[in-house]
Amino acid sequence: MKKTLIAATLLSLFASHYATASDETTELRQIIEQQQKVLKDLEKRLEQTEQRVETTADVVEATASSKSATTIGGYGELHYNNITDNKTGKDKKEFDFHRFVLFVGHEFNSTTRFFSELEVEHSLAGEGKKGEVELEQAYIEHDFNEMLTGKAGLFLMPVGIINETHEPNTFYGVERNPVEKDIIPATWWEGGLTLNVKAAPGLAFDTAVTSGLYLDQSSGYKIRNGRQKVSEAKGEDLAYTGRVKYTAVPGLELAATVQYQSDLTQGEAGVDTASATLVTAHAIYSIENFTVKALFAQWDIDGQEAEALGRDKQNGFYIEPAYRINDQFGVFARYNEWDNNAGDSADTKKKQTNVGVNYWLHENVVFKADFEKISGAADSDGFNLGVGYQF
């Protein structure tokens, strides 16, 4: 009886222990199954994340490759001119979206690239309209080595200060200065070949063989009228240009350009051959927030028709001090003298003074205002307002 009771007690304890162990085993299996499900879910999510990362990387790589190869940009400027002509009575009060320009460039590799500039002037172009559509630049540029870079195509001439750099946020005043506009004459581009030589740090030479100007009696031998803009341009006589630029001293730029063309008339029958030489020189000096610019330009034309009109000599100069008050405001004053009839005994010299302010909303967005006074062979005064951008 006693043995039977002990055996029953042991069996009861064993059954109880077995039941408890069985419950714990079942619970443990459930925990393991749940953890396996969590692990599988994590693995699935990880695979999806890796796929998204790879896809994103492919898109970024493709976009970066595209951006590094082809780029676009441009600039534009809107002007308001309010000028009273005290001599002729022909006042100028007008709004004009003077320029809308688009840049397109492409880098073929690290040494060869393409650049172009397409411009719409005065908003509307076509028959009877005041504007024009112009291709100002379209050239291939190639680095032969660290010293030599060449261009072939249509490009801006290496002359003056604003001819190559004339985006509105890079200069003071609403309108471009009259000396570089009427004497040099900016903006001036030709078709041909040019070579830039970096002879030493801060010392560079440019040489160019290009199409030339075309002037005759109908143009009045005024230099600006001779730009052919590489539009079925007469090519009887080429132009040869050389420039030296020195920038080795911080804040200082010195440059001089000489161009020679043996016949501005491009072989026109019935007129005298008119050889021409252009000489320009400029200096830019900046110290802290103060900058001063000075430029001189002169044409000498050897031709009877040009001499008869007093245009065998055409010259001018300007000086422009400016002070950048801070990142947003800058003030300037500019004095200009120029004469497209300097070979005439009459007093045909014009003098222009501008005083104004630039306000940069952003380094590439600028608002401008200036007062203008012209004296000498002309007599006018007034003010100009403008807004410009570059991207």
C-alpha cells in the first residue's frame, strides 16, 4: 500500500513536470518561429533597400555624367531709358528687353569642348521688327597641353574689357560704355582660328586669324557699321589680331591688343583700298572694395574715302572708379570721351559722364540705376534703369 502511494506520487510529479516542459517547448518553438518570420521580413526589406540604392546610384551617375558633358546657361537684361536730347529734341523714353541670351556647351572629353551663344535682341525679330536673332559664339576649343589652347569657329575677339565678358552682373551701368561700343566695337565676333598661349603664370598671349570688317561709302566708314557678324561675310581680306595680358600681380590686369586688316573695303571695286590698324590698351586695378578701370582705343585707316569723311582716325578713352560697399551695393562713376570723326578738323568729340549704383539681389541678379550727361558734339541728359541676370 505504501509502495503504491509512493509510485502514484512519483507518476503525478513526472506527469506534471512533463506537462510543464511540454508547454515550455511549445512556447519556445512559437518564439523561434516568430523570430524566423522577423528575420525573413528584415531580409526582404534589406533586399528592397539595396535595389532602391542601386537604382538611385544609377540615376545619379547618369545625371552627373549628363551634367558634366552638356551644360546650358544664359543671361538677359531689361532697360528703361529716359534721356532728353537738348540739341535735336529727339528724346528717348522707352522700355527695351535689350538682350535674351542662351548658352549651350558640351564637353567631349577633358581636352576638347564646344561652346555657343544665341541671342535675341530687342525681343522681336523678323521683317519689319526692331530686333535680331544672332549667333554670337559657336566654336570648338581644344587644349593641346597646359600652355596651348586653340579655338576654331565663331568667337568673340580678344579686345577690350567687356567684349569677352559682358554679362550684366559683371559691369556697372545700365548701358555698355560708348567707347567700347562705338570704337572697338563691342560686342564684336568673327569666324576663324585663335590660339591662347600661357607663357608664364599671369602672362598670356592671344593670336587670331579671322574674317574682317567690311566698310565702304554706304557705311560711312564708321567702325561699328563694319561688323559682318559672320553672315555670308565677305572674305577677300582677313584680319590678324594679337593680344598680351598680364595678371601676375594680385588685383591688377594689364592688356593690349593690336589688329591689322589690309583692306576694310574687302576689295570693293571703284573705291580706294583702306588698310586699318586698331590699337587698344586697358588697365584694371582692385584693392579691397575699390576698383578702377581705364581703357584707350584707336583706329588708323589709310584710305582716301575714309580721310574725306574725317574717319581715318577714330578713338576714345574712359576711366571708371567704383566702390563695392558690401555684397549687395556698389557705386560707380565713369567719364568717357570718343570721336568717330577724329580725323576731321571740326570738333566732333563727344563726352559722357555716368554716375550710378548697382544692387545685387543675388551675385547673378542685379538691379541698376545711373544718371547720364553727354556734352561736346551732342547735348543730352537723363537717367537709365535696368535689371539683369546670369545663370
